[in-house]
Amino acid sequence: MDTSKEQLPISLSAEEPKVHSPLHRDTEEVDKHVAHPVVSDACASVPQSTNNPEEVDTNIESQALTESTKEQLPTSPSTEKPVDQSPLPPSEQGSTPVTLPTKNGADRSAYKLKSTFFTESTAKESKSSKDSEDWVTIRRGRSTSQPASRNQRLSRSRSNIRVPFEDPSDSVRMTQIFLEDEPWHSCYLKGCRETFSSFQGLKEHVSREHPKLKPRNYPYPRKSCKTVTNNPKEWILHIANEHPDFVIKGIRQSSRLDRIYLSKDFTCRSAECSLFPYSDHNCVHVGFKELRSYYKLWSTLKPSFKSMTEWWENIKGRIKHLAIQHSVRIARQKKKRLLLLQRVCCNSNEDEVDNIIESELRGACIRSRVKILEENEKPSAFFYREERRRAERKVIKSIKNDDGRIVSSNSEITDVFHNFYTNLFTRHADVNLNLQDAFIQCLNHKISDDDKRILDEPISLVELNKAVSRAASNKSPGSDGLPYEFYSSFIDILGNDLVDVFNDTFHSGTLSESQRMGIITLIPKKGDTTNASNWRPISLLNTDYKLIAKILQTRLARVLPSIVNEYQTCAIPGRSIHNNMLIVRDVVDFCTMKDLPCALISIDQEKAFDKVNWSFLMKVLRKFNFGKNFQRWFSILYNNIYSCLLINGNLSEPVYMKRGVRQGCPLSPLLYILFVEPLASFINSCVSIKGFAVPGSRKSIKFLQYADDATCIATCISDIPPFFSILKDFGSATGTCINMMKTCGLKLGRFCSLQLPGNIQWSTKEIKITGIVFGTNDAVLSNWGKKIESSRSRIKSWTNRHLSLLGKTMVINTVIYPLFYFLGPIFPMPYSVLKEIHKIVFSLVWGSRKPDLVSRDVIVLPQLCGGLGLDNLRVKMNALLVKPLFPLFRGNDIPTHLITSRYFIAKQLRVFYPGIWSNSRPNSNMCTSSLSQACDVLKQLFMVDNNFAISCKHTKNIVKLLQPVNVTISIVRKNPTFPWEKIWKLAFSSLLDNKLKDFQWRLAHQVLYTGKRIKDWGMGDGICPFEGCGAVETLYHIFWDCPKVKPVLTWTAKVFREVACTNQCLHPDLLMFGFPDLVCTPPVFQRIWFIFCVVKFTLWKSRCLQKFESEIQDDKQLKSIIIKSIKDRVEADRSRFSNAKFKKMWITGRSFVRLRDDHLLFTL
């Protein structure tokens, strides 16, 4: 390095673990010839002067300069005043990792410090500052006549204390560093180099040679402390005992200070010294901040490209490249750091290793596609196993080729699927155009001109924002690797440009290369997985493509109800899949009860989405009066598109699509509905098919649809042949076909004894339609049996996860119970099924414990009423059963799917609702088993609220009306004077995590396994497990009366009074249940309550360790655990919440934590 240039001293040092003090500081003079002085300290700052010399800056760390290092540095004349070293503002500071150099044989230990670099102008401004400070630095050293060995030097204890000196004129304030047990002391004031063997000698020298300085009493660190002494040792002991957060005594320490001189050309703002576990002798590693590139340069390059589409394609590639580089860099750093930590057996590294492992597990959580329902759920090997299982299910080990031979090599498997999908997506040239026109002519509806205009409008920023905000997260991206999360994060920056790109795509008439490409991943279906047709293709499309499709899908969904027949219930706003299921249920019940001939035929269309004919679909759009712009969008999205097959991690050659809609595109279901609408219109208009005549109506039902799931209803034998004939003609017109092997039928009534036409499988017992089995009573019960088995399987997988009671409740409400909700509107749940489900779910709640700790009737209560908020399955299923019937009581036109239901229930409910009854139409004297229970529930609702059909628009409103009342909680009955509403509210306080909520809820219910409780069950002696106690172990004894907890409670009471600013004594009811009330603001009380819950939980865990593992924790350990738990929670909240929310939760008002210079300071 060229030393002729003006050089910048970089004061660097490293530090041994666990050696930090917020009060220590050493500073040294810098040679007057050095243009850029540097101060090395942990805070990267020097405290500004203050009007009160007694105030102590707590945001400081110590640094000591050894004599050998000092002698190597240039010194300034005694007449020169040290340059004031004021820190840069926090906004100007940064950090760069630096590895420290040392000389061979240098005897120095390590301290972790940060070094702040200053510009020349900053130093001059600081020097001329009115409130500048000088520093008297008294340094630790050893006498040259009595050299000490390295072990002796390391064994010395050291305490650094800042002691202020005051100038009589208040123009100069100086600070001294006192080091305990020093063999000699030196004065560096204004270039003075006098050395003394005692601190008293130094003080006499200062008063004699520096008369302007007058030593004063040692200050007290807090204004509340009134301790003042002239004895430094007494003051050190006082600080160490009463104010441990101000002084930290280090053991076995020494210091070092190394310098690297740099040219002014390399001046940077800040550096950071990192601890290296191995000797860094003869090793120098200096890092500089990365150069910041020009922000938004990408947005200025648009004129350099031919079109916005080309510009966006280039930008996406660059973003993907940068993201890969960033991910690789992070992965390498993480791997390198983990390997280094694994080689160093040091307890201080355990947390770092845990953090790295936890980040890996978090990635496994996402890739496993398992729901994470609890925020503080710890990742475990469970997620790795699920990730591995999910990957194994997608591996294709073997497949049959066209010759029927099994092949197993990756290349052969890829060739088989490539040929299969090439043939599948090839357009059939032999379609019958005349039949196409015949089907098109059956369409009698058209969209209005207003709807047409809305569909043809250019894409707007408002539509884009809605599409991004409604997109699901954690979805696999396409070939460009940019998921929805990327667009959601940068929509404010990219929004306008994306709108321009989309509209430019429309005007150019073609998608970009990446938008035209899709990646097909294969998911196995039920059946033979060696058959290529038994793998469902899912297209992974780029997110920008899906955003266009999602905007068009939102527009199209608004107009579909006006042009699609009422028996198509897929993706149509206001329609439900259960509408057609109710029709099928009532048809089966009606024909069985009346012994009428009827047949249900479930149609299976082979590869329905993959065989959509594009030219036929375009004719349908024109017939429905769609505008040219919408038709153009359809042509753009399906122009020259192709897909590559992802098979066992390898991409195949492109497969160009000439027909079909992509499964995975948001627009595909709606396009398919439009595609098959001519078929439904043709069947419904066919006079040779009678269908099912709805009782009490002139309507007939012939054809039911849910996307490609179709059901034909025939009531005479002559209806059946036309069905198959029309389906065959539609295949000739469009290239679709029916899979006759999977098409089946159910014979009802008098058809059961007849031989019906059609080369399909006929049954007299059951038929499955959209996942529900219809038919005989035994067939209906099989639906519940399958759901119970599915719930057992899911419960088994969740037992391996570490969940709280609230987490388990959420699992049951969102994962287990929804399995049965799909059947709820169709069939009533039998009591035997309900009993079996309760047995399964409560085994998850309580594990192997028997009996339940809290009554099941209590657990299903809301949290503010003492329960856990678990759904009441019986009430919920009853609400789902009656909700579809509500339109019958609203006086509007009754939907077709409810007319048959009204036929059965009219006489049952005419007393409560006369409007449902009419002599002008037929009504049944008997009610079906499915609707009989629905009538009982409706009667109950009429008794509670006769206007329920209007007031209850959602299922949750019905559940509230059906909830049982006057549920008695045993603990409430025993203690009626307690403020239970407040107690239950505090048990679920927002500051408590799920673990603490669980504990407080159990404590409030008094169901913890105390010694007395176990003794009442005939087990144990009920005595407190702590040695020397001998009292009966009750809840009050554990948390209040036991001598073991007295020191902790004394400390808790002290913290309580300081935070609450009250002289009120701590009461056991206040500690355990949160009453009586305190005179403080709600946020302050919430913080106090959080501390109480942490204390109680720690005491309970300590008691369990003593009882079951004979592990004893003293009061110091308990306090340390409590303080660490509180700090961890506060620091976690700071990292995940905004500053405003964090301050509202923990800082505003009186608190035990403060925020100073972006650092958290705790006063516990």
C-alpha cells in the first residue's frame, strides 16, 4: 500500500463472546497529521455532551489500547488538543465485515467492536462544536520491570467505569476510565504521559498539573438512585449489585487494538469486526460496502426496445438472474457458516446453528404443502417427511408405451408422455361442421351491449391490483420463476408498466416467449399409474400470463349467469355445487317413495379440458355476442402456445397445443363452460327426452352439469337412446368423446327390474356423482364412513406436530370438520357418526388423557365464555342442512332445485309458515328421512326467530341461533363472585402466545395436575415436591405460598410496582386471575399481565422439572429464564410488526422496555 498518501487509521478489534458493557469506553488521541480520525467502540458513536454531567450514556462498549499498540501509533504534542470525534448520524452509518490483522507473537485476545469512519468535514465540524468533549483515558497495563505471562494477564479481572470531571467554568468536561486492581496508571490528558502506581497518585497529579479539572463524586447511574461515594471500589460494588445492566464485569480478559491504514480513496462510512474462532495471525481481510447501482435504470431503457413486451421479457430475465444470484449467495453463506459452526464446539454458537437449521425447516414447511396453522409452531422432521412423500408421489417409475410394454428409463418415460400429449393436443381435422352449426343454433341467450362494452375495455390498473391482491400465495411459478408474492411486493413499482405491457400485448396480437410457454407437471389419478391417461396434467404458467387470464376471468364471470343454463353450477356466481346435488337427492327419494321409473346416468368425458375445440369455442363466443376485443384476447392467449413436460426433474421437448384449455389457467373453467353450453341447450330443447317432471311445477329436469361432470335423468326407456346419440354427435362436432368404461347408471323404482339400453354399468344400489354416493340407505351411510376414515388419517398426521390447545382447535375447525361440511347440506349426520367423530377429534385435543380435563360442552363455547372456540359439529351440521331451504321462506321465486323439497316439507311446516302451504299444488303427506330432520331444525329456528330466513344470511348466524344456552361451567359455579368475563378475556390476551394462552386457560379452569388434584383421584400424597416444604400442593401454594417461589414473587412485585407506577401490593388473585382492577391504562395492564403469565408458566415448568426429573432451579435461574422469555418475545414482535404497532404494544406509556437509538433497553 502506498504510504505516501494521506492515510486513514481504522481502529479495529474483535472480542470474546459474552463480553459486553453498556457503560465502558476508552478513547485515544489521534495524531494531528491524521485527516480522518476513527473511534472504535461497540456503538460506533461518541456520546454528545449534555448539560447534566451526571448522566451516564448507557449505549457504550469498552475498548482498551495495549501499550505495545500505543507505541506504534503517531503521537501528538502535549499542546495539541485531541480531535473531537463525533459520530455520524445513524442514517449515514452502515457496516462491512472486516477480519482483523495481528502480528506474529502478538499477545492479544479478541473483542467484538464496530468502528465508525468519519469524513474530514465531519471531524472539523465536531472539533468546532460548542459542546465538544475531551477524554482522560487511564489505561490498563503492566510494569516493564515485572513482565507477566499470558495466563496471568488473562486471569486478571477488569471493570471499566466512566467517571466525569467537571471544569469550574463548565467549558470543558472530561471523563476518566477507572480500572480496578491496576498495577499502575497513566494519564493521557492533553498529551501527558505520566504513570503512577496508584489511583490516588493519579488523582493528585490531575489536581496539580491540570488545575482546571476538579474531581467530583462518582455519579449514580439512575436518577432514582441516591447512592454517592468517593470510594471507587465501593461504587463499583454498588453498581455491580444494584445496577447490573450498567456494568458487566468480565473475567479472563485482555484487549488488543489493531490498525489498518488506507488511502483516502478507500474511505468508507463504517466497518464491523467479526469474531473468528481461530487465530487470525498473519491474516488480513478488509471488506468494503457494495457499490449501489443506479436505481430505476431499468425503467429508463424502454426506448431501447421495439415494444413494451420485449422490454418486459428482458426485465423478467434480469430479475430472475439477480434472484438466482442472491439465493446462491445466501445459500453459500449459510452453508459456509454452518460448516464453520459445526467445527467449533462452542456453546455460544448453538443459537446460530439453531437459526440456520430452523430456516431450512421453514423451507421444508412450504415445499411440503402442509398447512401451518399456528404462528409459533416449531418446524420439525414432520415437514421433511411430508416434503419427501410429496416428491415421491410425483416420481414416475414406469409407464406403458404404445406397444403395451413397460418402460422404466427416464428417456423412454419422457418419450411415452411426449407422444401421448402430442397426440392429445393435436386438433382433429375430421370434425363435422354441419353438426357444429346445429349445436350453435340451440343457443338462445346473448350478453347485453353494456356487458359487451365492459368486456372489451382495455385492462386497467384497478383490475390489476385486484387480481394481485386476490391471488393465493405459495403457488408454484412458471418458467420465469416469479411467483404471485413478487408481484404483490412490487405492484406499486411495476403496476403501471405491467398495464402498459398487457395492453401492448393486446395491440401486437401475440404473447411473449415466456408467456406462451407452460410447464406441465403430472399428478397421479386413481387407478393404474402405468397408464399415461391416469396422470392429470397441471400447467405451471407464468404469473404475468395468469394475471391477464384472471382479469378476463373476473369480467367473464359477471355475465355468465345471464347466458348459461341454471343446471350448470360450476364457477357461476350465485350458484353452488349443492344445487344439483339437492335435485339428485330429492329425485332419488321421490322415485323410491312413489316407486316411479327413473334412471340416473353419470357421464364421464375423457380428457374433457384437453379436447376443447378452439374454432368451435370461437363460434360460441360470437353467438353469445362477445365483442371483438374479448375474442381477440382469447386468440392471443391460445396462439402458438406450447408446453414442456416436467418428468422426474427433467423437461421434455416442447409439445405445441392445437386444442384444449390449460388446467391451471384461471380462465379455463369458464371457457369450458361456454364450450359445453351448446350440448346442454341441445339436450334441454330435445322434445324426445321427457326428463324428470318436478312435482308441483311444469318444469322438467333432463341434464345436470358441474363443469365436465354431467348427469342425465331419464324417466322412461325412450329417453336413454337420445342421450347417447346427442353425446355422440357432439363428439363428432368437436372431437370430444365419452369414456364408456367409466360411465355408469342407477336404476330407481320400477326400472330396477328392467334391462335398460346403453352399453354402460347399471346398478340398483348406488351411483357416485361429484364425489357423493346416492342410492340406498346403506349407500348413503358409506359417505360418512369414508369421511371418518379420512379424518382418522389426517388426525394421525397431525399428532406428530407440536401444537397448543388453540392450535389443535384450529386444526379441527379448518382441516378435520370441513371433510363433513360438504355432505352437510345434502344428508343429516347420524348420531352414531357424530359420536365417532367426537371420539376422534377429542383424542387429538387431550391426547391419551382420560377423562377430558374440561367438559366438551364447555370447549365448544366461545373463548370469551370460557371455551376454546371449537366448532359445535352437531349445530354446524344442522345449520348447513337447513340453509339451502331458506329461499322457500323469502317469498321470492323458488329455484327449481328446491321445488321438490317444498313438496315434501310443506305440510310439516304449514303451522309455522303458512305461506309455504298451498292447496293449489300437490304436497306430500310423508317426508323423506333427509328432510325430516331439516324440518325439526326449522321448527327450532321458528321458535327462536320467526324472521330467520331474512336475518340469517350466513351459516354463522344460523349457528348462533341454534347454540345451546345456559351451559354451566363447574369452576364458575364454585366461584360465582369472580369476574369471569374479565378472567376469560385475559386468558386470551393479545400479548400472550398460544403456549401462554393454553396455560392460563387451564389455570383459570383449575385443571392443572396439582398434588391435591392427583391425591383426590386416589394417587400420590399431594405434598409439594420441593425439599423442606411439606405443604399440600394446591394452585395457590404453587404460585404464592411455597417458600421456593418467594424470591421470584418479590422480584415480580418490584417490577409490577415500577411498571404500574403504584404502591399497591401484589395480590395472589391479581397474579393468578387478573383481578382486582389496577389504575392504569389498558396497554400497561396488558404488559403487566404478560409478565405475570411468564412468571407463572416458568414456576410451573420448574415445579414439573423438580417433580418428574428431580432437576432443581434456584431463584437466579428462574429470574434469568423469565427475563430471557420476556426479551425474546419483545424482540420477536419488533421483527415482525411495524414500528407503529410495536410501539403501541410495548413502548407507549409506562413499560419495562425502551427504544433508544434503535436499540431495545430493558429495565427488568
